[in-house]
Amino acid sequence: MLRVEFHENDNYVTMKIEGRFVGRFAEDVRDLVSRRNAPGDLVIDLSDVSFVDEAGEKVLTWFARIGARFLTDNAYSSDVCTRLILPMFSNNRKISSDPNGNHHTPRSPQ
């Protein structure tokens, strides 16, 4: 199952992806983004992605080529970003790397 939500503000659009970013679902998201007239920069939040297959990796790489930046807050999504060399988003939020080069963005306290 895959869920995609868009949140717009003055400076950028956040696309939050939840679930398995795989196959035709990933390609459908790429098609949606390519048709969408979104103002400003695109930030892709991968924090709730549970799995990415080869097709999903190709789409994420395409997002990076069109200028998207990525937000993560767990080991899996950080590993995906590191392996694919995806640019990380920072909006006055600390992004750190562990000794293996994995990126971590702390969650806000609830």
C-alpha cells in the first residue's frame, strides 16, 4: 500500500510518502509530480516509507535530478538516501551523519 500527501507553503511543497514505494505505484507518483504545477521547491519526506524497490529507486533518482531534496528520520530511509546519493533537505533542522555516513534528522518531540 502507498499513500502520498502534498503540503504546500510559500517556499516549498512537501510530498510525504508512506508505505511501499515500488513498481507501478512509484511510477504513478513520478507521473503525478511531472504533471503537478507546484510552486517552489519539492521536498520529499521518506520518513514513513517501509520499502523501496528498483523502480522506486529510479523514481527517487529522477526526483533528485529535477531538484527535489529529501527528508528522513529513520535508518531505512536514511540508507536509501545515502545509497542513491540523494540531496538532503534542511530547513533550520539539524541533519547529522553517523560514522557510516547515514543521515539522521531528529523527530520533533510529541
